[in-house]
Amino acid sequence: HFYLYEKVNIIHLHFIAQLQEAFAAGLLKPGMNVLVDKPKKLVNNVEGLKQCLADFRKDLPWVERLDLTNLPAANIISQAEEKASAPAAGELDADDDFQREMFFYRQAQATILEAMPLLNRHSIATKRPEDYFAEMAKSDQHMQKIRKKLISKQMIMERSEKAKKLREQRKFGKKVQIEVIQKRQQEKKAMMSAVKKYQKGMTDKLEFLEGDQKMNKESSQGSKKAVNKKGPSAKRKYKDQKFGFGGKKSGKKWNTKESYNDVSGFRAKIAHGKGGKKGKGGKQNKRPGKSVRKKMKNRS
């Protein structure tokens, strides 16, 4: 290897020395070393092409060739609906995908209509037998590998979905646990405040000793009352009665024509002083005076 390496270096140095001598002599000029593609010579060998075609062509029966060249089948639907006939092969627009594919379809249809009688005439089966066995393009071992890979992917996806659901359940369970702890803390705080009130003598009720049952019962009753409750609260009604609804508030005690003519609340006894409590010296006021009560006390 060392010998070959030294030989290559010697050749390379010799080539560089020749280039330097040519450049000094003025033999190298700009553009002399540009590669130019030569025009390709096209040969139209008609005789050779005909000879190749004759070699390919063989006079064999149709059963060995199984080739058919025919025009597309007639468009029965367009004829029944009296539409314009489909374009012929020469009138077909090659850029129109729909026309091109329909032309292929109808040409294949015409080929089948012509080929089926010929195949039946030559006793060639056109249907697959029940015990037909065809060797697959891929081996069974390869398909087993693919099946195992697909099953492993499916199992991985199922595991990921299961893990995702577990994470969601843990989050929800943690949230519920926090809510339960907060509720217990609130109940404990309420119970401690009730105990302190009882110890200070501010209340004589011992409802806080009944525990969670009482709290749950009150909460359920309170929720039912809140659901069944309709209309404004008592506080709202009192304020509406006192301050009104934002309309006119003065002159509420003024008489009107209707109130003047309304005598349903008139009481004759009260109006003429015949009813109710009597004043000083009346029969109903039987309590003695102060001096009389004093004398009665001294006598006793």
C-alpha cells in the first residue's frame, strides 16, 4: 500500500509540472477545459424496428394470447334517457378525468361481453373453485409478525386509555376528598362554636350533641324549603310595604272618591262612643285610686 501511495504521488507531481510548463509556454487559455455536451445522434432505424416487431409477433391461437382490442360499449343509460351520446375515442378530452375513466370502464365492459363467450367456448373456467388455493405474496411467518405488531399496538393504546381514565378518576376522587374534608372542618367549627355558647350560658339547647344526623336533616329540610319557597322573602315584603316599589309615596292617606263612598269599615258603637274602654270614673275601670289604696294598705 505504501508503494502504491508513493507511485500515485509521483504521477500527480509529474502532471502538475506538465501543467506549469504548458501555462508558462502560453498553451493554456481560458475556456479550453470547458466540457461541452455533444448533440445526441438520433437514429430512426425503421427496418430494425420492423424486424423486432416481427420477432415479437407469433402466430398463436387466441387461447394462448387472450388479447382483445375493441371499442367501448354503448351507453344504455344515456340512450334510455335520450341524452346526447358519449364522445368517441377521437372526441374524448384526455384532460377530463371523468370522461377518461368512463371510457376505460365502458371499454372493459365491452371486452368482458366479448371475452366471456370465447372463454366458455374453449372450456376455460371463469369462476374460482371452492377448493382453490393461492399462495400469498407474503409468507405466513411475515403475516404473523404483522399480526403480533398490530396486537401489541392495540394493547399499548388500550393501556394508555386505561391510564388516562385512572388519572381522571384520581383527580375527581381527590376533588371529592377535599370537599369532604372542608365540609367536616365546617361542621367541626360550627360544633365548637355551639359548645362555647353553651358553656357561656348563651344558649340552653344541646342540638350539637345529635351529630351528623341532625345536620344532614337540617340541610335536607333547608334544601327542600329553598326549593319549595316561592316569591319574595319577609324582609323584602316589609321593605316594599314601607318604602314602596319606587313609585309615588306621598299622599297615601288621602281620601278618594272610592274610599269616601266605601263605608264597609264603619262601626256605629265606636263612632258614637258606646263601645271600647271607658274613661275615668267608668264602670269598667274598677281599680281604686292611689290614696284609697294607701289607706287600705295601712289598715292591713
